[in-house]
Amino acid sequence: MKRAEELSIEHERATLQAIRRDYDNLNGTFFRWQLRPPGFELSTAQSRLGRWVSSARLIELSRELLTKHGWGVLVEVLKHEMAHQYVDEVLGIHDEPSHGPAFRRVCEERHFDARSAGTPEAADSSDEHARLLDRIAKLLALAESPNEHEAHAAMNAAQRLMLRYNIDAVGSGIRQSYVFRHLGQPSGRISESQRLLAALLGEHFFVEVIWVPVWRALQAKRGTVLEICGSRENVELAEYVHVFLTHTAEKLWREHKRAQRLRSDAPRQSFLSGVMSGFRDKLNSERTAQKQVGLVWVGDPALGQFFRRRHPSVRHSSYRTRSGSAAYADGQQAGRGIVLHRGVQAQSSGGGGRLLPSGGR
């Protein structure tokens, strides 16, 4: 695979044009078109991810953002440098440190990451966060039991633990820290199974979900990727579930194809969609059982505010599920039998890997 430093002249030019398009969108959304577009440059610097060069009216962005971190992090770094430009050229403040009071105020008002080092999303986990994920990992380890009843009970216990935790967290009124993460690889087309997977994450794993446009620099093409927002522990678990279900659905399709002696992959997408729908039905049934014992999730208003600040102009669209085929019905049946358990490691597409703790037996 081509690396960022090996981009052709044509690909680099297209990438810089994509950066300019995102700059224009951010300028209108967060700065009311008060910024005058500068030049843009991809740098080979490894000591910093970005830099606003006032004398040259230039925003530098590290090439490593394109491979090590992904387009989502690149956009966050771009926001950071635009805040520097705003302080410099719009507010005209030049007698403060680079990350001084004016800069921090601009970032806080727009909910940008104001830190001077590190990737925008990579902060250390708290002890409480680590303990919670360790408890969930141990429950999911029990869900690997060959005893079907024990396995389902362990998975349901993990769900109830997360529900209780989130109900208590919202009810306590304590301000939480929220993060975003991109899941999977950007693609040019969103499949029905991917949309169903995103929907069940938003409905059952305490995260907000949105499909966002990105630039695939190595292919010089536009694409779309799933973004989730939530508390660190919820984002961590939702990413794990995303990888687990993607992996499991493909495994179930291979088993189904072999058992039915199918020669073609033509029914594959319908089967995968059925799997996601079936597992979603299973989660809905468990949520109904939780309500009967008084565990009712009413949402997290603070997370909703965080999400709307990241995405002030959200467009909603609807789509129709194609559920009439035999392959879809077979997939639904297989999906209803899935037991979420430990065993798949989650790897995010932008900004390093995230692993569910190994737990113990």
C-alpha cells in the first residue's frame, strides 16, 4: 500500500484541495466566514501534527495524519490551527503565548481541542474507566461458555452493567468527558448491514452515531466513515461491538454459504443485513426485560449537546430495509443466536488501536 510520503503529485494536489474544502466548511460553521483562506502544506515533520505560520499565511499539516491517525483527526488538528489563525488575524492578539488565554477561550467556545501536544482524542483513561471495562471483559469472557444459557446470561449481565452505569452517571449530574472515534475503514458506499450496525450501536450502546464525509488520500477519492461520540468507556465498548459483529457476521455468512452449498456471493449483503437485524431484535428484547425491572434509559442530554456542537448542521435521511429475501431471513435467524463475547480485538481506523481489556477467568 502506498504511504503518505509516497503520494503522487496528483494525489497530493487532490488531498490539499480536500483540506481546503473542509477548511471552507469549518470557516462557515464555526467562524462565520471571518477567516481568510491561507495556503496549505503537507509537511514531513514528526514532532508536530500541525502549525499555523503567520508570516507565510500557511497551515502546515503532518503527512502522518493521513496514515497513522486518519482524516477525522486531521480535521481536528485543522480546527486547532484555524483557532490560532483566528486569534492572530481576526482578534489581532499577539502579546500572549501561543496557547494562552485568548486561544483557549476561542477553542472552548467552539469545543475544539486546545491541547498543544498529542492527538485530539488520545487522553489517558481513568481508573474508574479501566475498572468498568475490566468488569465487562470478565463478563464477556464468561459469555464464551459452551453452555448456551450461561453464555446468554453473561452477555445480558454485561448489558445490564453498562445500563446501570450510564443511568447512574447521568443521574449523578457529574460532568463527563466525551470523545469521538471513527470506526471501520472509509468507503465509497454504505451498505445496508453497515447502516443497521450503526443504528444498533446508537440504540443500545450509549453513543451518538453519524456518517461523516472524509477524504481517502491514498486512493484520491471521497468516502464516508462512521463516527461515534460518547464517554470513553462507552466509545471503547461500542468500537469493540462494531468489530465483533462485523467479524461474526462474515463468519456466519461463510458457514451459511458452505452449509447451503452456494457458489455465488450474490446473497451475501442480504444475509449480512439479516444478521444485524436479528441481533438488533435480540437487544430490543433484552431492553424490554430491563424496563420490566425498572432499568429505563432516557438518554444523556450532555452527550446530545456535545454531539450537536461537533455537528451543528446534521441532516437526517431515511432508508428502506430490504427484508423479503430468504437470505435475509436466514441471516436474521443467525443474528438472533449471536452471543456477544470477548475474543475480537478492536482496531480503530484513525488514531491508534483500542483494545477491550483482557480480563481474567
